[in-house]
Amino acid sequence: MGLSFNNSAIDDLKSQINIVDVVGRVVALKRAGANYKGVCPFHNEKTPSFVVSEQKQIFTCFGCGASGDVIEFVKRYYNLDFGEAVEKLSEEYGISVQKNRFGKDREKYYEINKEAARFFYRAFTEQKNPGYTYMKQRGMEDAILKKFGIGYADEKWDSLYTFLKSRGYEEKVLLELGLISESKGKYYDKFRNRVIFPIINTSGKVIGFGGRAVGDAMPKYLNSPENRVFQKKNNLYALNLTRQDIGKEGFAILVEGYMDAIALYQGGVRNVIASLGTALTENQSKLIRRYTKNVVLSYDADSAGRNAAMRGIEILTREGCKVRVLHVTDGKDPDEFIKKNGRDAFLRLVDGAMPYIDYRLDAVRREHNLDTEEGKIDFVRDAAGVLKELSPVEADVYIRKLARELRIAEGAIKMEIIGNTTDAPVSAVQRSVRREKEAVRDALSPLEANILKTLFINPSLSERLLDFDQVISSTLGQKVKDILFELYGLNGDFHLSQILDRLEPEESEALTAALDNIAVCGNEEQVFDQCINTWQIQRLLEREQALIDRLALADEENNPESIRQLTEQLMEVQQEINSHGGRK
């Protein structure tokens, strides 16, 4: 879950920071009347069209259309999310920003994990140990081991437990974080005689650990359990170190394990991330999409790796990513390959990675004998299931390719696709990614509370909310929405008690308190419609004000073309406001 902040705290932060100072650190600005101008950092241009208004505390580019306040600039320039941008600004300027009350316990968890990471690192670096010997045998350099904070958990039963107890930490929290275990009233270390891989999020917080057995202990890899600060589905290994390289290279290489990521990084391939040993999740794909839409999957070539690649393709393409698949030659993993053959050889494999459509068709092809007529027919029937999911242009390209390969008429393949989709035309698998407005509220807004109240009275309204899901923007609201959508999808119904059971105690209390203050009185559909209309007007008014500010800058810069375009947009927005009754 991302960070959430109090609205007034955000306003206070922005009031203490001058956008000209923040932008001026990375963009050469020159005063131009009341404003400042420079070359836009978000697109290539020779004539400066990037304007920063000190008076309005906004930036805008009349070339590419980028605009916003100081937080939006930091988000865009450094590839951060809203919470990370706020934290970066608050730390750089020494300004305290109040976080919402649901995250108040997290700092203690992060502190304990940090202490544990330091303990493991000292054990790894300050004395001879099997963990260090193992990593050196794997060809890891000291500088890289330090960069990733690699540690060692010794073979004793209570080293970490004794250390953390001496620091005053309670067993209850240590158990929840998965640092210790308990049996018959006795506590002992969970990680023993293992190389430790700290898992660090993009905010630089240690959220969990992976431990690789040095000896014959099973399982070979042991990971922290899911807890309040660590959810595998929401994080990717090494992203904290490689996100800027991903942005620079324009694509991410997604591997399966810690060692693959570290070895590629050491070998000079630094736009790499790993999926924490679990199947890729929708949340992880959203996280990747924040930094790039281009992904190369580098999974093992065995059946498990191929199945994982197929699942990854489905999830990533659904998120709007362009996916290619790389299988390392000779059955080796990326770790072994790059150590033996070097960076250039691995990058040649990347250049030759197979587009996801070809990969899926190739998987179908391997199941059939194309030397026989029967095999060709069965292959075309199965391939049609892949082709029907493509956009019309993509389908047309691959229909022609298959027709040439198999010496079958294009029309026959098209008819096979139509025959497999009697109730739906060929649909596009690439869909634009909807970016939700980040949460800055401390709790549910009255508007959100009213909408959720109507849903608990009439769950079928959830289907109508799908078209307006951005109306729920607070951290708590989004969590409740995700749960009820999941339950509605499974059962066609949900109850408030089911949602409360899956929330933290303080979240349940906040949700109950918000709903108790609302009376819908049997007209839930009317209340729902009124809430949606109010939200739409609010968004339009925000858009109107942003256009007015940009129009004023365009006028000051004497930019006739931008003035014309912005005026047309403003008139359209104002007409829409009136159509929603916003000017009455």
C-alpha cells in the first residue's frame, strides 16, 4: 500500500518550497518577464518552451503539454510515485509531513528490519563465514555485495533474537516480521546458516528478507512471510537500485531470482529486476509500468519457466506493456551465462528476444506435428485462440505469417478465428493504462463514504462504479473497493462484515464510523448518481483551473498557437461543467 498524507500537510509542504528552486536544480532556467524558461526535461527540443511560474508555483511545457505543481515535477523527473515524491521533498528541505494514522506502526517495523539487515551485514563482512565464501565462489565482487547489502545468518539458534531483544523489541513483532519462530514457548531465529538478501522498496525501506541455504538445508530459499510492511505481490527485487537504469535504457529485464538479478547487475546489465520467486502479479506489473512499458522476460527454459513466462505475458500485456521473451541458450540461467560469456553476449540475446505473440504461437506450435495435415489443422485451431485476442492489425500480420508458413489460405485462418468467437469480434489486448489519482486524504471523504454506503445497500451498483472507479481515491477507500470488487466478482454479492474482517482493526473502526454517519433511506441509486455527478464536476473544475493557469502563462509568453488550443480546451470543459449543472 502506498503512502497517504494529510491534505493540509501537503499544502503546508508546497507553501514552504519554491518550485523555481526545485526545477532550477536540474533545468537551466532563465528569467523571462515574471516567469522562468528553459529546455523541457521531458522531451527533446532545441527552442525552450518549458515555463515555470514562481507566482502560481506551477510548470508547463507548451511543447509536450507536461504541467503541474512541484510534486508533479519531482514525480515525473525522478520517476517516483506521489508518496515517494513527497518524501523526497520533505527530506531535502527538512520539512515534516504528517502521514495518515493507518501507517503509524510501520516505521517501527521498518526500524526493526533495518537493524536486522545491519546485523546480518556485519556477520557477513566482519568475520570469516560460509555465506561470504559461498558468494565469492559464485563470482560475486565485494563492491556488488555491499551495493545489495548482502548478509549472513549464522548457524546458531538465537543470535538475531538475542540481539533484537537487547534492543528492546517485542517477540510479538519479531514473529510477525518472520525474523524469529516459536516452539513450545521458546524463541529461535528463523534464518540460520543462510546468505541473506535484504528486500528494499523504492523508498529505501527494508521490508523483508530472502535467505539462501549455504548447506543442504531445505527449503533452499526461505523468505519473510507476508506482513504489514511486506507483500510480495507489491514489490520487486532490485528495483530500488535499478529504476533509473530502466528509465535510461527504456526497458526492464525481469528475471526469476535474486542471484540472476545481482549477476546481471555486476555484469553491467543494470536495468534488471526480479519477481521475488513468485508468479508475477497484477500489482507488480503496475509497478513495472510506472517506469517502462517495455519488458523482456528472462525465465528458465524448463516447463516451469515457460509456464511462468506465459502467465507473465498475460498480466503484463493486460497492463499495456510490450513484452518479449528471452530464454538463455544451452539451458543456463542468466547468472551462469553472463559470467561465462559477458555483457555483450547477453545483450545480443536481449536483442533477439521473441515478441510475446511469436512466443505464444511457438508454445502452441511445439504441441503439434506440422509435418502432417492433421497436425497443421489442430495447430491452426489452437493458434486461432491466440490470434482472436489480438488487435485487428496484429491479427492481420500474424494471419499472413501463418498462411505463408503453413501454405494455408489467409481466409481459412480468418474463418477459424471467427468460428472460435461467435459472440465477440477480434478484441484488442493492448489497452491504455488508467492512472489513478494518488491518495492524499487521511481517511474517507464524505463523497467516498456515501458511495460505499450505497454499495453495501445495493451491491449491484458495483458494476456501475467500474466506469468511475477513480472516485474512490483515499488509501482506505481503495482498499475497501478492491476487496468488494473481488467478492462481487466471485459471488455476485458482498456484506460489510466480510470487508471488515479483511481490514486492519483501525481501518475497520474508521470505515464503520464513516458509514454510521450516513443515512441513504432507500434511494441508494439516486444518491449514487448524485455522488458521481458531484465528483465529475469537481474534476472538471480542477481541470478548468489548470487550463486557466496555463492560459495565463501562454498569454504572458505571447504564444498564439498555445492560446488558441488552450482556449478551445477551456471552452469544452466549461460547456461540460454546465451540462453537469455545475454553474447553477
